[in-house]
Amino acid sequence: MTALKTKNSKLKTRAVPPRRVAPKRSEGGWRKDVERILITDEQIARRIKTLAREIEKDFRGRETVVVSLLNGTVIFLADLIRHLNVPLRLDFIGVSSYGAGTESGELIFTKELRLDVRGRDVLLVDDILDTGKTMARVMARLKLLKPRRIKTCVLLDKPARRLEKITADYAGFSIPDLFVVGYGLDYAERYRNLPFVGVLRPHIYKEVSGHAKK
Ligand code: IMP
Ligand code: MG
């Protein structure tokens, strides 16, 4: 706490109740659902800074449009673009995997791009590159809008599960075939607010999914 030197500061200090043991910060109940933390918030913060430097090198002096896929990217995106020292415009595409569980289902577009990307450099941001189906579909759609080029950026890459021939130009972390949540990533729309990336306990999703349970 910043000490404010005022006439009454002594008085104010005395008014504070005697020191007590701070109550344990509530964990929001995630411990029973999350097996372990895979990537800490500090590790994410550090990696985002280096990722931003890599991106800056390629986008310097370009008319950049950052296109982010809703909803999983919101936290990653907010942290990433605050470290991106290039003039940019920001827009979103809404995509939703139709179907429960941890598998990519039928992809539906819930929000279309509004900004004009013709002739511009696009940085397509997603939370995780898994089978690659989402990215491949979105890329095909974006290409129709004739951008100058599209570069892809993901926080996480799960190369072991890839079904499409696609790689990310910038990837924060390469992870094994585990279903992870937190830092924007969800399971059934939950856990997005966890500040770290954690491994979801398989019993949470095993009834609805055939996802590898390692
Ligand atoms: P893909 O189409 O199979 O590459 O999957 C991409 C989308 O699936 C991501 O944008 C996520 O929404 C979701 N997804 C894939 N793997 C995970 C995971 O481990 N945790 C949470 N969501 C995931
Ligand atoms: Mg999702």
C-alpha cells in the first residue's frame, strides 16, 4: 500500500484493526476438477513477451488486422496485443464447435468479420491448435477476403492431434495430448477464468468424449 503522508496519517494507521491472519484466498473450487497446473501464469506472461517480439519483427510497417477467434482467445489476446508495439486494428470471428465434449464437432460461425482485410496483413489468433480443423476452415474463409497475407498465432499447440496439414507461425507452447483448461480455454464453457493452463481431470469429460485420456 502506498503511504500517503498527510496530517491524519497517524490517526488513520491507528484506525486499522489489529493484524489478523489473512483469510485463505478462495480457489473457486478448481482443485477438484483440475489435476495439475501445466503452465503457470508467470510462464505465460514471460512467453507472451517473447512471442510479441517475434510478431513485431514480421509486422513492422504493415497495415495489420488482428483477427481473433471467439471465445477462447479473449484472455490471451488481451495480454498479447498489449505487448505488440505495432499499429493494428482488431476484429473477431465467432466460431463454435457444434457438439459437446472435447472433440471438434461441426463448426458454426456465430460472428462474421466486420473490418476490411483486403490487401492487409492479418494475424489470426486462436487459443489452441488441436486437430487444425478450426484454423483450416477459418483460413479458407479469410482467404476469400483477399488479405495480403495471413499469419497464425496460437497460445498452445497440440501437434500429436493434428488432422489437417497446418502449422502455426507463432505458438506459445507446444503441449502433449492432454485436455487443458484455463487462461481462456474451456470445457463446456467453464474454467475460462483460471489464470493458468491446467489439465482437466479425465473423469470430468470421460462420459461425453473419446479424447485421449493420458
Ligand atoms: P481444432 O479445430 O481441433 O484445432 O480445435 C480447436 C478448438 O478446439 C480450440 O479453439 C478450442 O476451442 C478447442 N480445443 C482443442 N483442444 C482443447 C483443449 O485441450 N482444451 C480446451 N479447448 C480445446
Ligand atoms: Mg472451446
